[in-house]
Amino acid sequence: MSPHFANRSRPLRIALLCAALGGLTPVIAGAAPFAYVPNEKSGTVSVIDTANDQVVLTLKPSERPRGIAVGADGKHLFLTNAPTESVVVLALPGGNKVADWKVGESPEGTYASADGRYLSVAVEEEDKVALLDATTGVILAKIAVKGENPEHAVFSPDSRWLYASAEDAEQVDVIDVASRKQVAQIPVGKRPRGIGFTPDGSRAYVACELANTVYAIDVASHAVIAKIPVGNFSNGIAIRPDGKRVFVSNGRDGTVMAIDTASNTMIATIPVGKRPWNMAITPDGKKLYVANGRSNTVSVIDTEKLVRLGEVEVGELPWGVQIR
């Protein structure tokens, strides 16, 4: 084995070896969770080993990957692709393309339900949320929402509700998954973006970009219970698995803020790259990964010490992160 090859990380050595053996599809392996980052302009997905924060594989799944979700069983990666108006399905860990499901014009965020049954897709140009069977890709319903240009449609932990946000809105649209209908609207600030639920499902946190505010919502009553001032152009939301801290990215400021959920107050501001967008936290809750759309990097944050650990170079215009 050459010194150049031997010095690579173990997952990368495996990927390179598989690629060298007759053009087989590269695979990744290792004990650590992997962070998957869709790079919208590059048309790639960067795969980061969270043990050493290095890119170990770059996938080329579609022309413009944007929204990203990992299935509940961890076996598939779902990516929205606007040019084909579809969701591209990749098998994990290798990244083989196994399906291409048509969903509608300009699909944005996509999310998998915790019970493994459903996939949601915000279909921007139709002002609808598509509800798909996560196994077959069959569209079970297309649900109209009040907000124009919907971007996110996030399942509650019990898979009962979908909370949808839209670029041209001042409310969160609430969809009952069982009846496949919009059943409530929650007034919030202008341009709601990222949405996250606490692990117990009792609260949701919504970043409103033009209000520079995060809204805490009581899920049982679908009502706002707190308004938390944050930075300029607040956007992405990620919640630690213990439910104690919420993180919000501030696009114009190039920062991430941490919110204490016990008091619903901001407790720290951490500098990151340019135009931080969507984010994800490792399953152990220790590290936060932030996609920086204008820096072409992912910032890594220690969620306990609330400090930036470093930057990982990825492709052009990273949109978000999913970790599995």
C-alpha cells in the first residue's frame, strides 16, 4: 500500500479501493455517523465523517440537490431536485441511485416521518405539501397551504402533524397527517423558515427570517408561547436530542445562536461562515453541523461548550445537512 493511500482515513481508503476495483460503486464504512451535505450549485452531496470532520466521499446524484432527508430506517437518502421536479432516492451507505419520484414544480425541503411511513415535500410553485409513501414514492395527497412558496414541511415526533413554513407567509400552516388536511394556522413573523420540534413533541421552534425572531409554539394548542429575539435573517433550526438547547442560524450575520429551552432566552452567539442556512446535530447531541451557503463550507460547533470547532470545505452553495 502506498504511503499516500495509507494516510487516508479508513472510510476514504475503503471508498477509493472499491472505486479502483473494476469501477465498482464506492461505499463508505465506519463507526461514526456521517453528515450528508447537498451542494446545490455543484450538483453534489459531500459525505462527512463526523469522527474526524473530513469529507470521505462526494456523490453526484442530480443536477441541483437541495432538500435532504434520511429515512427512518437509515437505508435511504432523499434529495429534492428542481430540474426534474422530483425526489431522488439513494441507497445508503454507498449512494446508488435507486429511484426518481416525480412530485411537482420546484420541490424544496423534504422530511421523513419518524414512524417510517411518510415523506413530505414542500412543492414551492404549487403552494402545496406533497405527502408520499416513503417506501413506494406514491403521492398519497397534495395538501394546499396558505403560505406561498412553501419551503419546509416538518413532521412532529409522533408523526401526527406537519408544520409547514413558506417564504411568503406570516403563519405556520398545520396539517393533520391522518386526515391529510390543513387544520390550523399559527400567526408568526414574516417569512417563517426553519422548524424544529423538541424530542417530546411538546413544542416547536420556528425561525422567521424577516422578523429576526424565533417563535416557540405549544403543539397541543398550536399557539405561540414565546418570541425570542435573535440575529439578522434567522433561518435554520436544530434542536439537541435532550431538548435543552435550540440552535438558530442567522444568515446575514454569519452566526449561530443557542437558545435555552427552559427559559426561552438566547445564551450564546457563535461565528460561522457566510450565509449559514440549514443545520443538523449528531445523534449523541455533541456536535452541530451548519451549512454555509456563501462560504462553501460546513461549520462544526460543540453544542455543550458553544464554540466553533472548525470548518469543513464542501461543494458550492451547500443547502443543509442530514446526519445518520
